Amino acid sequence: MTTLLLALLAVALAGPVPWLLARTPALRFTPRAAMVLWQSVALAAVLAALGAGLALATTGLLAGKGNGDGKEWAGWYVVAGLALLLTLVVLGRLLLSAHLVGSRLRALRRRHRDLVDLLDEHPSDEWAGGRRSLRVVPGEVPMAYCLPGVGRARVVLSDAAYRGLGERERGAVLAHERAHLRARHDLVLEAFTTLRRAFPAVVSSQGALAEVGLLVEVLADRAARANYDTACVLRALEGMLDAPVPHATLGAGGELSARIEVLLDERDRRPQAVLLYAVSAAVLLLPTVLVVLPWLTSLRG
């Protein structure tokens, strides 16, 4: 019974639940709580899938041993072996996907970082003084993005953005990008990219990745608003309208209409945030309980 419940839970958390969350835009008004919920759903789906395999393997081994009445069936050992093999395959795909995604992103960022260091047009500019993470590169299209990296993070502006934005708007854009770097939003996106690569046909990962990508932009917008007024941040976003974002970077462009709607929202959303945190805890706790309780029961018996 535990195996079936875990399997059904894994299927629900991998498909219908992400599909429903991605189509609930009201969650964006509490972006931090929504991000926690998305992460809880993803982690719980993995735990449930692995737990279902382990539970079936354990059931097969116990049934294979029987109770000493001579009714043991050796086929249960085959069931246990297949369940364990499937569990190892799922875990292996996750680990391999994480390695491939992480290695590729870091390689791309390393090459891009070397390039922007070489192209930097304002090495001694006042914006760079004491803030060596800033790079201004040639470009007639306004662009602003960041390159994450431990000890080697970069915030990059094109020359068009650097000269086209006012001083306060430019400050808001820089605050937005530095918020990405401080919060390590790249690691959150990398985790969801890993899930999409590992199980593209099973998990509703494209919608999940898109929605989480929007949430990290909303969080960075709010971080910028903490130092600059809403109107200033809105002007900065409008200045980055349709700005391209290079691959493997986090940029200030994106789905601006949804982000502007969240920035202009002044309603008290604390009840919604509390509810989402509670749901997140329940979602994460459920597969854990389903896996642990049967084992504790068997040990007591």
C-alpha cells in the first residue's frame, strides 16, 4: 500500500501539480513563498519516486523470505531486484543530468566571463571603482545581465544600457543583478534544468522552469525596489524592454508585464504567504512520512 501511495504521489507531483501551479499567476504576488513551494514540490516528487522504488524492493525482500511456513516465492526477489534497479536508474539519471548541466553552464560562464573582462570599456569608471564585478561591453542594444560564479561573479551592461539609463535607473538595474548573485538564483534554476533534462517526457518541467525563472526575476525586482522607489524600478525595466539575455546568464529582461503587475501590487499578501509555506511543509513531509513510518513499524515488530 505504501508503494502505491508513493508512486501515485510521485506522478501527481511530477505532472498535474506543476501544471496547476504554473497556471496560478496569483502565486507570483508572494514570490518567496511561491519559490519555496516549487522547490518543495520538486524535492518531494524525487523523494516519492525514490521512496516508491525502495519500498517495493523492501516488500519484495520480506515477501521472498516469507514467514517460514514453506510458502516463500522466489519471484519476489526478482521484483525486489527490478525495483531496486529502477530506483538506481532514477537516481543515476538525476546525478548524471546534474553533472552535465552544471559542467556545461560553468564552462559557458567561464568563457563568457573571460570575454567580458577583455571587452570591458570602463575599467576605471566610477561605477567600477571598488566594485570590480561590473563590466561594460560594446553594444548598441540595451542589455543587463549577471554571470554567477564563486569569487568571480560579474554584472554586465552593454554600452547602450550604461549610457541610455539615468543614474538612478542604472543603479536599480545593478541592484537587480546583484540580488541574483547574492541569492544564487542560478542554483535554483540549475536544479529545475536538471529535472527537465533528466526526465523530459515524464515531468512537467518546462512550465516549472519558466515559472521559477519568472519568480527569480520578481524577487530581484523587489530587492531593487528596497533601495529605489517603484517608479524608478519601473523605468529601469522599461529601459530593458526586449533586452536579449545571453545563454547561461541571468538578465534584467524577461516577461515584463507580469513583473510590473507584481511591482504595482500593494495588497497585504501575508495570509497567502503563510498558507503557501504551510502547504510546502506538508508536501515535503508527506513522502518522508510514507517512507519512514513503515520501516519504523517493521523495526518495532
